[in-house]
Amino acid sequence: MSARHHPSQTTASRLDKDKGTDYNTTLFRRLTWEGTVPLEIRVDPKELPANSDRGLECYYVQAPRVSYLPLIVPEIRRFLMDVVFDEVAAKGLNHEEWWFESEEGTLLKWHWPIGLIYDNHTISASIRSQPIPSTSMATPMRLILHLAAPPNDKLFFSSTVDACKQAFMNQLKEADFIRWGNTRRMTALRKADQDGLWEGIKEHSFDDFWRVAAKLTPTAGAPARSNSPPPTNSSLSRPMVTDTANPPDRDGAYSMRNVPVRIYLPDGPVLQELAPPLLEDGTPLTLSHFFATHIPLLFPAKPPPPPPSRLNPNPQAPLVPEIAYALIQGVVAPPDAELAWLGACLAGADGWLNICVGAKKTVIV
């Protein structure tokens, strides 16, 4: 088992000095960054070179959620060349032609973060067969590694690291435009800083990455109005902010035009809708409101309570059955979580808040 999980040695205080990033924001960003998923990678037995050791062709890795498949290929290749492949027979292999599919035969996208691939697959698999497993029972996602003939017409992107880097940078620019209506923050970066973002991903260095990314990503300050719904006890709810006298931060999450967000339906399309951080009345946009607007069949809006009466002076709104749930960075998100806060704290390294939607089933504890 290989573990690509290298916590940074420096403290979060350095980030707190950049753009006034508060402790809670840094904490959730670090938790997101240090998240990993288990992968079981097996070479397609029909493609093993001659004289390979067929008893060791399976490789396990604890891969960073924020990383990408092309970035874990070199360590997989080292293992296979050292332990599995016959040295002579493997000389003709070109690792730039390697590609992955799931055990069920789904082609895996090179330009998706590994954590997104894992969450999307977990939800799809649970709908096809088993109930939703609890987060404490994470099981490896089984990947099939093919050594030649990549279906480039379906992959859309080359499997090289350079192509993945280009796709990553394009995602950053698109997210920057959706947030602010322009890409000035991204284009203002020096080339060394832009390359540093990718190097931070490659080396899995939280501090190196966020030293530059803090110039692009909004801070998670409080909204301009103080009448926002109180946070719940959920770990994904925005922490309480007591200082409401200061004016809103123009670089803050609640000052953005829109939150860069994508919704991934199981075995279905990817939805991308505009998500302003605040509603017209100035209250923060929550997950429940966002979903009820765009996918109401899965997340029906909660009806208002009936008018009070003598027998029932404090009526409660009728219960709405919970049909689906939202998974963000491997965690089930509460309906009252604010999109602006989620986008500032739990977005991927490419700037996008990726939400995987699953259907409610019995949970295995």
C-alpha cells in the first residue's frame, strides 16, 4: 500500500496573513486538501507483458482527493516495472498510452479530481446494488489499468501530465470568470505563480499551493446582512461570526457574482447553474434553496406552515420526504449549508465546488 499523503510541516499561520484568511477557513481547506481515497489498481490481465508476475499485478494507493490520475501513474509504473513486469518485455510500453476504467467498465476522466471520481463512482455503485456505506467504511475503488490503445475519442483529453495541467489551468480560469465576471486575478499571476499552482498539486504541498491560490479564492467572511439563518451543529455549516459591524469584504465569498458549482447526477449529466451567493433579499443562498430551484424532483421545496389557530397556535411546516442527498468532498452536506461558504472552503483545487447527488437508501452503520 502506497500513501500519497504528506501533511505540510508549516502551520496555518502563514496563510492567515494572506488576504486575512481566518482560522476556520484555513482549517476546512486543509482538511479538504489532506483528504484521501483508497484505490485498488489492477492491470488488465489480457494486456500483461510476457513473463509478468501475475500474482502481484494489483497495486493499492491512498490517493489525494485533490490530485489527478496522471499524477499517480509514475508511482504505479515504478511498482509494475520493479515487481510485476518482465524487464525485457516491458521495454516497449509507453506509459503515456495508459488509461483507466472502473471495474464496471466506465471510462475514467483524466481531468476530473480523484476525489470527484471516487464520490461519483461510490454513489453510482450504491444505486446499482448496495446501500450507501457509512463514511467510516470507505472501500477501495477498483480500477482497471490498460497499457495501450487509449480511446482518445471518448477521453477528450490526452492522458499526459502536460495535458492534465492545461485542463486544470483552464478550469481555474473558468472558475475565476464565474466568481468575478472576469479573469483578471488569474491573468495577473506571473507565469511562475501559475506553474506553482500545478507544482503544489503535483507535490501535494498545501502551503505552496495556497500561497498562490489565496490570491484567487475568496475569503469566507460573513455576508453583508446579519439576518442570515443561524448555523446548525453540522460540521459543514459556516461558523458563527460575531463581528457584523465591519463592511463586507469585496474579495469575500458573499461578494462574488456566482459560486463556481457543478452538480453530478448518478450515471447522468453534469449540471452547471448560476449560483449567486445571496438571494434578492440579502440572505445567503443555501443548498436546499439551490437544489429546490434547479432539481426540485430530487429536492422538493419545504412548504410553509399552515396559519395558526386556537388549537394549534404554533403550527409546523409539513415534513418533506428526503429523496436525495448531496456529497461534497466525501461528506454528506446539510441542506442549510451556504453555497458561498462551501465554495470558499470545500471547493477543489481547480476552484469548482463539485456536488455529487445520490438517492437516499438505508445506511450501513
